[in-house]
Amino acid sequence: MDAVTFEKVRVELDRRTVLDDISFRVRQGAFLGVIGPNGAGKTTLLRVMLGLAPIVGGSVEVLGRAPGRHGADAHVIGYVPQRETVARTFPASVADVVMMGRLCCMGRIRILRRHDWDEVHRGLELVGIEHLAARPIGRLSGGEARRALLAQALCSGTRLLVLDEPTVGLDLPSELEFYNLLRRLQHELDLTVICVSHDLLALAGQASELICINRVMHVHGDPQHVVHSHALREAYSCEFDFLAGEIAHHDRAGGSV
Amino acid sequence: MLEYVFFQRALVAAVVVGLLCGLLGFFVVLRRLAFVGVGISHSAVGGVAIGLLAGWNPAATAAVFAVLVALGMFWVGRDRRLGEDAVIGVFFSAAMALGLVLLSTRHGFQQDLFAYLFGSVLAISGAELAGLCVLSLVLGAIVVAVFRELLFIAFDEEVARAYGRPVDAINALLLVILAIAVVAGIRVVGVLLIEALLVVPAATAALWTLDFRRQVAISMGLGAGSGVLGLVASYSFNITAGGSIVMVAVTFFSLSLLLRRRA
């Protein structure tokens, strides 16, 4: 069964085509990495899945429905947006920020019950920062803040997790830690994960499949296939020679990509 | 002074408006709506003028007018070619100009206009006060009901939208509530100074804590406290009520700024 289906999708922003003829399927339980150079339309691709960007051609289905048509079940899709920092003065605790993600699970009358706080603490436990629950959200390190946003994106009903450059601004150890956590959660919670990054190296080691876009679709396959394909050269054009060297280096160092 | 009914009423009015503006002010400061507040309050002049000329209740026409201006700002403000501040600038100067033009067509209305510009809390009637209390209670209850939604939108509007939160409706609702509250508060401190009650107590609270519950409590407390102390000062020193209420609030802010210097 497919979690996400794109069929010849076309998206325009301000009358400019930013995505064209995009077709792919993501099966449930997969970890899809979306790569492409800056300005390739990666974020727009995610926004289409979330129902935040309208399509002008083709069709999209996310968890069996059109994007943005999940109604009260909107949180079956968890979203971690691109975000380098959290405002240092935002007046809410980590637990309060995670609670925001539960608003749509509470029905019409939103009175916070003990159960809701239990769920929030379960989410914080899952990402390993339950000891920071009462800390103001602006007073976390980059890695901790990313975990808090991940906990916000997860609730009991979440089936699909969509992340936009989740590790931007993190140092390498924090980045690896974040991806390890992500993959552990994927298996524990039986999630489908779709993760955007301009960082091919980081994603190639994590994802079960990759797609590479630059306005149009260039290639879709397992990381090994994508990394060594000619299509990648087209997508990244001049950046590729640099990348190819890096990947070769990464291959030797990491042993398995 | 407490033996005078007019002073008792003024005290209750100042406390109620201080509490309401303190609550709303939390979101005004958090979401950087300070200029929206200025725009809405000043545009009320247009509504007051319409009311005075047509012989209707100026507070009612000002409220309707301010709500329409707020929604107009919201609607035009979504045009990405323009900055929100520019849109607000256009709307509130237009509304104020309309008010001044309308008033200039007839003589003798300047006196009334002054009452709205500078407030006239000591002249509030029992019926007006009752209306103010009920209105504030209703507006406050609505804000409390959508408080966490508003907080979510302030934290990340895009994610709130992705989770199906009615972001546009709630943003519009906040502006409508703000418009009505501003017009209600004009009675106490006037068009020119109502902005202070929206911004100063909440900004003071933001200096003290990063917990929104405490910020809201401090902001509402300072709003009400400034009202009481300002009115007492106004009576004792025979100075204008609106101005002295705001001076008290600003004093709290200045002291907080000194005490809570950045580490």
C-alpha cells in the first residue's frame, strides 16, 4: 500500500512553474529522501503533501486522501518545518510546544486533560528529552530544539512524518544522532518518513530510497542507484563534480552507502 | 474619593479595561501587532464621527467601523506586494481623515471628539459600565477558548495550517476582538492612549518571565493596577485620568527594565 502518490504533478507559484511532471510513489514504512539543489522545489513538494500549496495539474494522494482533506485527522501527517532557530523569548515551555501538536486530536471542546499531558510526556520520552519538559522552548540547544519539534510532530495517530531540512544548523554528531533517533522512531511507531535535504551525503546514508528533483523529477531509486546515476549530474549540473568527489570519499570512509 | 459613585464606576471601568487589554496585549506583543493596535484605535475616529453626525451611539458606530477597518487591513494585508505596516498606515490614516473631514462639516462637535481622543472615564454611566463589563467578559472568554490555538499560530503559522487549524479565521477573530476591545477602552484612556494599555503591561510582563501563564497574569495585573493607581493619582493631583493611568503603566515598565537588565 502506498502512503503517498504523485501523478504528473505540476505546481505554479506566482505564475512560475516550480514543479512539473512529478510522479512517484512512496510505500508505507519507507524512508524517502528528497534531494536537489537550492531552489529545486523541495519545500514546495512537501507543502503540496500537506495541502499548503495547490497543484495546477496532475493528482496527489496522501494516506488515501487528497492533501489537506484529512479534516480532524490532520495529524496523521506530522510536519517538522525548516527552522534554524526558535525565538529565544517565546513564552512557552517545551511541554506547551509539544501540546500544540495535540490540538487537532482534542475535538471541538479543547479542555486539556491529564491524558493529553500524559501523551505529551510520552512524546518527550520517545525523543529522549522528558527531563526538559518545563524548560522554556527558546532555551534549548539546536539538537534539543529539533527533538522538541519532532515530539510536536508526533502523536498517537501519526502515520507519516514529513521533515524539511531537519538537521540544518546542527553539527555532525548532533546530525547523526538526530537521524538515528528518526530511524528508531520510524521502526517503533511504524512510520513512513519523507525527509528533504540539500545535503545528499547525509540523506544517502539514512534513506531507503531517494528522489532527486530540480523543478522536474530526475531520478527515483535506492540511494546506491541514485548517487551513481547520470540523472543526478543533470539535477545538480555544475555542483556535481564537487559532490561526486565527496561521495567517493564518503563511500570509502563509511564503507556502505 | 471612594464615596463618589462616578469614581467607583471609573475604578471598575479602568480595572475591567486594564484586565481585558492586559490579556489581549499578551498576543499583541507576542505577535508584533503593536502597530495594528495603533491603526485600529486611530481609525475609530472615523466611526465616532459617523456616529456623532448621524445621531447614533458613537461607541457603537466606532466599534462597527473599527471592526471593518481591522478586517480590511487583514484582507489587503495578505497582498504580498505590500508590507503589512504600509497597509495599516494607509487604512488608519484614511479612516482618521474621513473622521476629520466629516466632523469639519459641522460646528460644535470638537468637544465630543475631544472626549473620545482623550477619554472620559469619570463620566461613564451605570448602563455603559454594565455594557462594558458584559462585553469584556464575552471577549475575554473567547480569547481564553482559543488561547492555545493563538499560541500555536504565534509559534508556527505554517505548521498550524498543516494540522488543519483554521488559521485565517482565528487571525481574523483576534483582530475583531482587538477592534471591539480598543473601542471599549477608548472610553477610559482615549483614542490616543489606548495603545499603551495594549502594549505596555504586556511588554512589561515579557521582561519578567518566559511562561505564558505568568506573562498573562502579570500583564492583566499591571493593566488593572495601573488603572487603579492612575485614577487615584488623577483624583489626588487633579490631572487627566487617561494620561495618568498610562504614566503609571509606563513607570512599571521603566522600573522593570531597570530591574531586569539583560544578563
